[in-house]
Amino acid sequence: MSNLIVDTTATGVACASQDQMIQRTSNLFINNVYYNIVFHLLTFLFTPFAIKKLLNTAYFQTSTVILLISNISFGALHNVIYLVIQLWSLERSFTYWSDPCSIMFTEYECFPFYRLNILSRLLVMFNYIFLAIDILLNLRNIREPTKARGYVFIVFTFITSVALCAYMTCDGPNGNIMANCLSRTGRDLNELRSQLWVYVGMAVFSFLLNVFSFSMSWSRNKVRQGNVNRTYQNIVNFNSSRFLLGTATISMFIMALYPAGVLCLVSLVDTYDRSVLGNYVLWAYTYIYAILVLPASLFFYIRCIERKRKNQVNGEVKNVEAAERVQNHHFKDLENLWEVGFDKAVKAGKQPALTPIE
């Protein structure tokens, strides 16, 4: 997509045009790579901590934990693929900054990375959809939320993602050259728009599903249960479900900004300078920001719960210790009163004095 507006077909040695050379060596492109590296590092930093906390705590249902760990893993996979794409492109722009016949990529070089990038995106998006379905089933108490259900949803995620990715990339590579492996050149704009609308449709469907599940979680929270344990578990499920649905909605919204932004750029393609349009698309690529949302929010959410519970426990301990001090003081006062009263009774002759037993 980044150099979509330049329709060059490789015949023999493919060389970049002047617009493409500007695009490949501009600070707009280089700064985008450096900027994205920061988000990649943050994602890789939060990922292991978030997974560890998910495995060591019981704030979410079993099936939900399986889906959360898989979502974080798919997101990390996507970021690794995209980081390789960008670093490879950056390295070539530095190495061949004055060589227009070597600075570009061929589709045969890029197609495996291009396909993997699409697949990893779809894995994350479909996983969010199945996560919303899993939360809805949990709220409706439809069967026990077992590990098996989580694994079944992961299998469905793979099947739907692989099938849609195969459909999107079924035409295979052609002889065009590319500025990077994120997107292809010389594509039919109607085909591109259709593909982008698929992403938008998935985001909208996920949003509606999350809204429905959120309303269900709210109504379930108001249902009175028969015992204290059920009521407490209902509150826990409500809070965790509300948090996850909010996080998923934010993530999918951020993801939807990319296809929506590219659709706007495509519709206004003739109004932009061709040497910078491709780099605008790179800056509009929001998936790396959306992928950071889940591990970071999980990490801080679980830490917040742990800290709150620790403070509650410490508060209860302090209350118990204070009660024990009051109780000990009370019994000491009773002991003193009894001893004083006994001594007075002995002096008044109402009570015989105690004699030690030898």
C-alpha cells in the first residue's frame, strides 16, 4: 500500500522512480521506524509479565485466560514480523540510498512477509471476536468455562484467519517492486478497498458484540444470587468481563483506524504528493499501538487488584490487632477490678483470705 500509487512492473532490473527514492530515504520514513521500535520494545516488555500474572492469578475464567494468552502471543508475533519488515526496509534505504536499482524490493522477496503480516493481524482480530463470545457464554453460564473451550476457540481463530488470509493473497506475487513488505504495488483499487472494508467490518462486528456482552454483564451483576459465594463470584466476573470488553473495544477501535485511514488516503490519492503518500500510510499503521493495549492494561489491572487486596488484608490485620489490644486491655481492667474488690472483701471480713498451699 505504501507505494500503491506508483504502478511499476519489473522487467529485468526494476529501479525506483524519483518519487520512490524520496519516499525511501526521507526522514518521515526513518523517524517512523524509530518511533515504532519504541512501541515494539514496550510490547515485548509487558508481554512476559502479563502472561505470568495471568498464569499466577485467578481473576478470569479458565477459557478466557487461554484466549488472553493466545491474543498476547499473536500480537507479539505480529510485532516481530512487522519489526523485521521495517528494519529490513531501513537497512536497505541506508545501504542503497543512492542506488535506485537496489533500494526497492521485489514481490517475490516480500510476499512471505506480506502474507505473514496479514495472517498475524487476522489472528489478533479473530481472537478478540472469539474472546467476546467466550465472555458472553461465561455471563450466560452456558456450560463450564473449561480449558477445552479456550483451545477450541483458538482452533477456530486459526481456521478463520488462515482461510481469510489465503483468500486475500490468493493471486500470489507478481513482478512489481515494493518500497517495503507491508503492502503491494500496482493493485486494483477496488480490490484493495474491499480488503480494507473487511477489516473495518470485523472491527464493527467485534464492537457490537462487545457492547451486547457489556450490557449482559451489567444485567447479570444486578441478579441476586442464592448464596454469598455465588454473589461474590458474580461480582468478580462482572468486573473482569467489563474490563476485558472495554480493553477489546479500545484495541479494535485503534486497529480500525488503519483501514479507515487508508481508505481516506486512497479516495484522495490524487491530492497528495506521491513522494510522501506511502510514508503517510506507514504512520497510519495503528496495529502496533492496538497490540500494546492488552498486555499493558492486563499488567496494570492485575497489579491494581493485587495492591488493593494487599491493602485490604493489611487493613484487616491492623483491625484485628487493634481489637486484640482493646480486648487485652479490657480483660486486664477486669482482672484489676476483681483483685481490688477481693482485697476489699477480705478487709471487711466478707471473704476469707487466701492461704498458700504448702
